[in-house]
Amino acid sequence: MSERLAAVPSAPAPAATGAVPAIVVLTPGALPLARRVQAAIGGEVHGARARVEGADAHFESAAAHLPHLFLAGRPVVALMAAGAVVRILGPHLGDKRREPPVLSLAEDGSVAVPLLGGHRGANDLARRLAEALGCVAAVTTAGDLKFGLALDAPPAGYALENPEAAPAVMAELVAGAEVWIEGEAAWLQAGDLPVADDARLVLAVSEEDRAAGAQELLYRPKTLLLGLGAERGAPPEDAVALAETVLAEAKMSRLSIAAVASLDVKADEPAVHAVAAHFGVPARFFDAATLEAEAPRLENPSALVFAEVGCHGVAEGAALAGVGPDGALVVPKRKGARVTAALARAPRPLDPAAFGRARGRLFVVGIGPGCEGWRSPEVTAMIATATDLVGYSLYLDLLGPLAAGKVRHDFDLGAEEKRVRHAMELAGTGRDVALVCSGDAGIYAMATLVFELLEKGGLRDGARRIEICVSPGISALQGAAARAGAPLGHDFCTISLSDLLTPADDIARRVRAAGEADFVIAFYNPVSRTRRTQLGLARDELLRHRPAETPVILAANLGRSGESLRIVTLATLRTEDVDMLTTVVVGSSQSRVVTTGEGRRFVYTPRGYARKEGTGIVPEAQP
């Protein structure tokens, strides 16, 4: 193993949505400016395939690609006319509070225009581009221009109780009305707002559970921390009900909850995460020693709890540990049937990332052949979210700009269990880790090892409590089938010819069974430098069950540089024509080759539609 623990030099983190920005260019002359934008904000450069060489990803049509990016939640910086972008995205506009930033950047780099308002970081993104490129940030939102802040988009640490009232209040302020600020928030005081003691308009900052007034914007500071304790397997609904009871007792707003917190051995407790999801906040976890340090401040210390988990209180201890020494309990421990809860308040808004640790997440992702076009949006989002990438060096390199800013943990081929264990234990420290596989993570890849290690045990405690998310990718057999036509149109199977993990006799038995059953067969690992006989033996066995002219697809490097695809017959299949990177797809006795008018050959396996009686539509088989 060769491991790089230092973060890869990279551009700054992407915009507020957390998704990877897409920098869209239509002409080759705009590519140098796109690279400067990429250096400033990160992300990927997407170029028109017909005209822009050297982009990180390509598209056929901007009219189709821009909506795809927008609906996937990716920030867009389009080096094209503002009117064209607006016309393309117009039919897809909805809730501006959920949509990603969209900017138009003049091709000469002179002006950056947030097109759909300043929400979710669009104005900030424009200002970053202005600073990096020396251009003008064409910010047009009234609040930003006149007062230096957006009252309908408070900063991190605050939530607006009544966003629907913001347009009317902003309109009155822009028209010359004055405002009274009730409570404390540095960002409001820093704005250039017209403040008066007798103003009709009110900007209030309060945790108190009350309704907003008719001419008031009510901001909720994220100052509350909900501490939770739970028996293993406690009903999530009981935990949620107790949390609501504690909040009602405190008479404080749910929007002021910054996080829920508990003991680290509860990092995989469904009840804790159900409460976090109920309030839409993160969950944070502390070790027993940290919670025990809060023992002098506990109102309900318990020797029984200490004997069980090593600290005298979980709910109160976690709440106090999160709010820090300047915070205090608002509601001490309250008990449910199998859960406990306590509420603490900090004097200032809390940043959940600044205390405890998150439950680690392991994203087991298949990146297909590695090209952006064959990588799913879900996989892209998972990799963008990850703090760390673990995988074979070649696979990590295939991510290109998507790997920027991540800590890479590079492994050579082999020692797969060591690679997976490293990823799981890294996630066990509270990090978001992407275990990167080519093709599909569950087909001859790392996903199976993840669950095998869970069952086998021997992992550090934290690694057994991580969240595991497996996302599919395009496998080699799917890529080969798509390029060759439709050879998998009927029943098929896959067989690995590698005898490193599977005895040769078992491989031979499976090939014989697949031949007798007349499956289309995708052979993985057909040969290696030292193993040259298995493919020939498989061919000879299959010739006993299907015609010599059965089509065979030889596919290598699909979706990558050096892509090749050949169609031969089973009788002429030679080991010399195949290497380690080749996927071999052998048709069934029913597979056919058809040649188009332009002379291109395709392989397909009919499903028997022609033999169906009548002319009705035959339903598709469900996956």
C-alpha cells in the first residue's frame, strides 16, 4: 500500500449547496477562462463535445445538459449569454430556496451575473469570481445592494421562522421604512439597516416558541442542543415524543435546535437518528471520558449509568458538552420508557461541526469505466460529499477534478481486505469516506467485502457503527452490451475465470451449467499474465452446447481512452486476442448478429417476442 495522507492541493470548497459546480463552456476560446474559474471555485469544466476539446466532461446539447445539472442540484457557472441560460432553465424553475446557484459569466470575463437571485450562495459565488477574475459581480437583489445583507437568507447558525413575510418587509425597507432590531445577532447589527426605536417593522432574534408578528421577521438562533440517551433498540417514536415534550416544557422553538447529541456507542442507534431527522439537524457523539468531564454540572448523576457506560449521565452530559462551559441546562434529564432527553442552551449559535463527532459514513461507489458521462449523479454527489477517498490509484485518478480537495488513500492492486478495512475504520472516526470501485461496487468489487468484514468482526468499535451506503455503477458487462447492441436481452449470467479466490473445479462446473442452461455469459478476468488456459477450456465446453458461429464480444477500456470492441465467433475465439482488461460476452444459441445499412454490426439476443400470439404489447419484465 502507498498512502497519501495529506490533502491533495485543490481549489476552494464548492458553493453553498455542497454539490460540485459545473462550469459550462460552448467554445474553445472560453476554455482558458473556465480553467481560471475552476481554480477559484473548484468543480468540473463541461464542454460542448463538437467544439471544446480538453474539458473534464462533454455534452451534446446545452439545452439538455443545463437542465440536467440544475435539476441535480449542481451550481452552474455558464460562460454563455444570460438570456440563453434563462430561456433554457425557465421551464424548470420552482422553489428558489431549494434551487442551486446559476450564474452567467461573460466570455471575456468582464461580468458575473447571478441569474435566479442570490439564494443559496449565488451572490457570494459572484463576488468570489469578481475577486478572482477582476470582473464585476452584477448583484441585483435589493437587500444585498442597499443594506449589505439578505434578510430572507440568514447566515449559518440562524433560521427564519416566517420566510413568506420577507418580500413584504424587504419592499418596505427599500421604500424607506425603518426597522427595530430585537435581540442580538452580529450579522444584523453589521448591516446598513435604518434602525429606529419606534419603527413599525421588527427584526427579532429569539428562541422563544411564539408566532411572528404581522410586520416582523423572526429569526431563530441555533443555540439549543438536545442530549439523548437510549437503550439499545429503543422505539424511535418514543424518542421523538420525549424530545417534543422536553422542547414544549422549555417553551422554545424547534428551529433553534442546532443538533442532537449522545454517547459514541449510540452512533448507530436508530432512535437517536430518528430524533435528528425529525428536527432536520445533525447528530453528534462524544466518548465517555468527555461526558464524564461534565459530571460536576449534572443535575441527575447516576451511578448505574456510570457502571454501564463509563459516565454519570448521557443526556445531560451530551447536552452540556455540546454547549460548552458558557452554556447551561434549560431542561434537565427527563425519562421516557427506554429513552432520556435533556436540553441545554449556548449563549451564541452553535456550529455542530465544532464539537463531538458525526457518525461516520462509508460510501461504496461504482464509478463505471471512470468517465463522467457514465457515472451516476448519486455517485458524483457521494464523492463530492466525502472527506476521504480510498481505492486503487488508477480508479482515484479517473475521478479527475472530482477528487480535488479530498484526502486520498491510495492502494495498489491486491490486499483488498486491507483496503476495505482501512476505509471502514477511517469512517469509524467520524469521517465521510468513499470506497471507490470501477464498474459496479457489488459486481466482483469491494461491496461484498464490506459486509463480510461486518459479519466476521475484528473491526474497531467505531467501524462497526458507521452508516453504509452502496451506490450502483455501470458494470463492464453493461458497457460491453450497450456498445455491442443488446446481447443481454434475455437471460444471462456472469462468471469470473480467476482462480485466485475460486477453485478451478468450481469455475468449470459453473461454465458447464451455464452452457447447458443456454445463458448468455459475461466472462470477467478471462486471462492474466500467468493464467492462460481457463478461457480456452471455457470456449471448448461451450462449443458442446451452442453453435460454432455463436457471436462473442471482446470489449476493453469501454468509456475510456483506448476503447476497443470486436465481434468474433465462438469457434474463432482465441486467448491471444484477450488481455486482463477485456470483458468477454458469449452469446446464447439464440443470439444473433445484425448489420445496419451503414455496415455496422450489432449483437442481440431475442426475447421471443416474434413467437408471441396476437399483436398486443408484451409487458416488460420487472427488475
